[in-house]
Amino acid sequence: MASSPYRERVLDHYHHPRHRRRLKAPDLIGEKDNPVCGDRVRIELRVDDEGRVLEAAFSGDGCIISMATASMLVEHVYGRSVSELRRLTQEDVLRMLGIDLGPARLHCALLPLEALHSALEASRE
Amino acid sequence: MLDVERIRRDFPILCRQVHGKPLVFLDSAASSQKPLQVLAAMEETYRQCYANVHRGVYTLSEEATCSYEEARDKVASFINARAREEIIFTRNTTESINLVAYTWGRTHIGPGDRILLTEMEHHSNIVPWQLLAQEKGAELVYLPITDEGFLDLDRLDDLLDERVKLVAFTMMSNVLGTIIPVKEIVEKAHQVGAIALVDGAQAVPHMPVDVQDLGCDFLAFSGHKMCGPTGIGVLYGREELLEEMPPFLGGGDMIRRVELDHSTWNDLPWKFEAGTPAIVEGIGLGAAVDYLTEIGMEAIAAHEQEVVAYAMERLSALPGLKIVGPPAEHRGGVIAFTFRNIHPHDLAHLLDLEGIAVRAGHHCAQPLHRRLGLVATTRASFYLYNTSEEADRLAEALEKVARIVGK
Ligand SMILES: Cc1ncc(COP(=O)(O)O)c(C=O)c1O
């Protein structure tokens, strides 16, 4: 399975997710689900006064692709500013994943990004 | 015994490679592949005698009409309908069921009436009835399933009373594979004065179906699941019912006479076929019926039964694999399962990389999955062209997946 999306780095994030937990006092929370496959991702952030991410965590259930992406994404957001993260695109996430995904699985990889954007949206208010 | 090697030669797509591996196609319950005979009949029509049907006075139109209407005769005899007038061409099972809901339903279902469904229905045999019930103030009641995946027929008598005007149920579950004792349910429905609609989407392609023997009032099925093209489906209805039902869609072909303020309807079956029909698809379905008839529905059912029994034995030997639904002798060619904690979408994706096409998700049966306590399953489904060797390929690929995903 040389061309497989299920390569070691992805499986490693799936089996050993980084920051998969709930924060005690999150400032921002975003949650998204996909009723079709039952995937659910919640992202929680703690940010400082300058809008930098101090702490981030994810929780939820889902397939290998969505859970591994959530893990990578949460790792990525540490120390970055909210305004920078708002500009994070689909392409950035796919680059982070480093695998080829057909259209059928794209939504799995993008669910965590949607959850993140939804959390950042909450910070505008 | 089927000569599967010969049959496979009729399906050119089965020679394909996917991700460098020979294709193992295990998703015929969603839509089957098409044999050369069907492709040829359709191409021949387009090349030689294509024109719009009905009312044409020139040769091409007469020939096209003749082939299209001949397809109706073939379908009628395939399910042993009493008359060709009882065969309405639609787009698919879904449209057939909606046709009944919008015509028979709207004129026969009122406030407080009940429609009895089952917990194992496909969304297309739930949602049209929900829409009707909402419009009319009627109530939907569901016959439960047992933990083994059978219909809980002991509950049938409780649920069937004079309030029930319609019983609508599948002849074979597209998830559990369970084959339903249609005759028994139809008889009981009739005893309380209800009519019976059978969703034949999974049964008609895979086993002999005789509407007179079953006694059902309506039977819906799709051409694309029985070696025919997409875009053509069938509604069988008892003639007396069809006669008194109002039309479904209005337009050309379904009328006898159009005045400025009203119209009168065409005879059966055309009363229910508004507009230019799926002409070539209908002819393709006729060819599919010929193809299946020549092989024999008994033989096809027996073959699937054998392959499924073998596949279930192979799959259930894998640690962490759980099949939903009844033992092989009670099911058609469908095996839905969960495997370890691997998400069905990952599983189907990983199997695809091995050249194996299976379906993952809720298979348009969310209430059933909820009843089973699952969000999704992976489903392998078998047809006349599948072999026990393909079941081996599936089992071997699952072992490989388990090694890759590990844990
Ligand atoms: C039991 C059952 N009913 C209805 C349908 C709907 O068929 P179609 O999509 O062709 O209308 C299907 C197909 O998926 C089915 O399996």
C-alpha cells in the first residue's frame, strides 16, 4: 500500500493522538459533526491577551483520517495567533496531512478544520 | 449450478484493475454491473431504431414503441403479473413508492389512519410515508426487529388493526440481508382490510418473485440493481387499484383528451407515465430481464446463497469481526459487518486499495442502524457474477487491514 493515505505518520497520530482531552477552562470551543458517518470533532482553545493559543485540545469520535487530522491540527495551532489561524485553508490542512485524498474522504480531513474555524468564529463576539 | 466463469465474461467491467489489483466488486446491492447483452440492446436501439415512442406514424417510432412496450411484457411475465397494464415504468424504487404515496395515499389515508412499516426499511420506504402522514394527520407505526435481525412477527397481530390502511415493507433487508415472509404479512394485512406494498428493490434482482403468489397490492423495484440501466424502475400495482387511483404527474402521454380547464386520463399503464419516458433504459431493462430469465432466478438465488454462506464462514472466523443479521440460510446476498473498531469508511477505503469495492455507511437505513446501536457498517453484497474466491480475497484483505491499522 505504497500510495496509501494510511501511512505511518497518519496511523501514529490516530493511535497516539496529541492533546486528545478536554481543557479545564477553554476560552474558545468549536464542534462539528457529520451525521452521515457519525464523525464528531470538538476543538477547545485557551488564548492569551494577545490572541495567541496557549493550550489546545480535541475530543470526539471518528475515522482514522478525521482523528489523525484533528491531532495534527491541534499540534499545529500551539503558539499561533488567532488571526493567523483564521487564514488556515483546506490546502494547508491537506499539506499537513501529506497524503492524497479522493473527494469521498476529503470531508473527513476537513471536519477538524471546520471545528477550529467554528471555535475561532466564537472569538469574534 | 451457475457457470460463473461464463457469466463473468458477459461483464467486461469485472476485468478491470483497481489500484493495480483485479477488481472484486461487492456492491451490487447498491447497483449491479451490466452485461454486454444489455449494453448491446441499448446501443442497437440508438443505432438502428431510436425515436420517440407512442403516436409516431413512421417506422422508427413504431419500432421503438414496439421494443419499449415489449420490455413491459417481459417485466410483467418476470414477476408473473396478471396483465401488462399492471406494470408502470418509473425511474426507480423510490419513485415507485412515492407514486403510491402521492396517488393512492392521498386519496385513501386520512387523519388517525395508520401506516405500518418495519424497523428495517430503507429511507425510500419511510420518508414518502412520513410526508404523507404529516400532510394527512396519519400515524406511522413500526414493526420491530428481533436482536437476531428477523422481523418480530409475534408483534404483528398487536399492531394490525382496522386503523392500519397500509402495510409497507421490504422483501429483503439491504443491511441485514433478512428475507421476509411476504405472503404471511400480506395475508394478515388483508385480514384487517389494509393493502400491502412490498419494496422489492433487493428481492426482485436476486430471487424468483411472483406477485400473484405473494398476493401483494404493490411491488416496487429498480432496473439498475438487476443488471439493467439506471433511470428505469417499476411499480407493479393490482389493476383495480391502479384504475381508481388519480394520476401522479400531469403532462403529455398520460392524457386522453385535454380541454382548457380539465383533461381525461389515458388508459393504464400510461395514465401514470407522463412525458417522454426512459425509452432506451426501458428496452435495456427488458434485455436485463431476458438475461436473468435465461440464467434462471432459482439458480441465481442458489448461487448467492452458497457464496454468502461461504463468505459468512470466512468472515466470522476473523477476530473482531461481527456480522449483523441472521444466519446465511435466512438471508440474501448481503453481509453487513463491523470489524474491530475500524471506522467503516476507513475499512472501505483500505479495501479499495486492495481492489475490493464495498460500501460503508448507514446504507440509507438510519433507523435500523440506530436500532442496532451502530452509526455505520461495512457491507459486502454478492450477485450472480461473484465467486467464493472473491470472498477469500475479502477475508485476506481484511486480515491485511488489521495488520496495517494494528492496535
Ligand atoms: C431495500 C431498498 N429499498 C429501496 C431502495 C431504493 O432504490 P432506488 O435508489 O433505486 O430508488 C434500495 C436501494 O438502495 C433498497 O435497497
